[in-house]
Amino acid sequence: MASLDFRDGLALAVFIGGWFAYNWLTDRSPWSRHGLSQAMNVQRRRWMQVMLNRDLRMIDTAIMAGLQQGTAFFASACIFAIGGCFALLGSSDRIAAIAADLPFHGRLDRGLVEVKLLGQVAIFAYAFFKFGWAYRLFNYCTILIGAIPMRSDAMLNPEAAQRAVARATRMNQLAAKNFNAGLRGVFFALAFLGWFIGAYFLIGTTLFVMAILAQRQFFSPARHTVADADEDPLPCLTPPPQTPLTESPS
């Protein structure tokens, strides 16, 4: 039977607490509106408004296809990672022996190695479900985009057109939120690898990953790139250009 000592329990508490704290910071805290994710939500809303003014929407379907393909790639990668972790369960004794030889590692038995591998499986499974749900939401968003009326039809009922845009925008944002949660799970799965070296390494890798993600979310060049666009007015529905009438030759 695997037994966790005080150091392992403390490291797990820091890992789980750090994950929840970062989720709160980027999704629900007062500072979340200054993050890259919220800035991109504004751009997603602007994208849908611009699309409403477009007569040809092939570019929008191409963007949606790219989003779906990227989501499917990460979902497949999680499946492979889960399979790799299960394959390593048969080598638990060897992993324990290698880790025990490290100068900064203490006791490590087979049961504890299996607990750590199953923990990795749980994290990748969580990420897979997030990616899978994001893929389906992007699919739903594609359908909602198809339901947005063309510009000439939207001019006849602007309120209904704006409601259709709002539905597609919200679905796109929900899909992106689940995709970000899955990607965050992959990053924290990398931090979880530190536990195989030692409890204090898990604390260090958790804090390291949190620092990297926070820097990218709030202080990265990508965030500064879209910062100036946050306050730009959203494009509004404009009437289609009218073809000037010409007199026919007599």
C-alpha cells in the first residue's frame, strides 16, 4: 500500500490549491478582465460583428475549421498521454529504483509510483474531457454562424441579426473557455511531473508553471498586442452599398 508522508501531502495541497487559485485568478477575479483570455473574448465578439457585415464568409468557416483542428489535436495528444501512463504502470519498480538513486529523493516505493502515475492519468483525462467538449462547442458555434443572416437580410431585422450574433459569440467564448481549461490542465500535468523527483520539486514546478502562465496571461507581448484594441468600438451593421442608377441610352 502506498503511504503519503507530510511532505507529499503538503506538495499535493500546494499543487491543487495553486491550480484552483490560478483558475480563479484568470476566470473570476477582479483582475481577470485585464487578462489575455478576456481580451480575446472582445476580439471574438468583434469578429462576429465584422462577419455580419461580410457577404462572403469563407474566411470565417476557415477560421472555425482551424480552431476545431487544433482542439482535436490536443484531445488526441491527451489520449496518447493516458495510454503512456498506463504503459508505465508495468514499470513502477524500475521507476522507483531510478528515483531512489537520485541524491535529493527520499523513499519511493512501487505503490507511491502507481499513485503518481494514476494522478497523471486523472489530469490528462480531465484535459481530454475539456478538449472534447470544446471541440463540440466549436461545432455548435459553426452551426450558429450558419444561422446568422446575410447582411442584406440582416438590414430587414437588425434586432434578430444581433441576437444571432450574440448567440454565436457566446458559444465561441464558451468553447474557448473549455479549450483554455484543457490546455491549462496539460501545463499543470507537466508541473505534476516534479512529484516523481520529490515533494519539494512538485511545489517548485507548480509555482514555476503558475508564474509562466500568469506572465503570459497578464504581461506577455501577446496581451500588449490586443490591449489597445480593448476599447475600440465594435463595428455596427452597415447597409450594403447601393449600385448607382444610370440612364439607359435612348
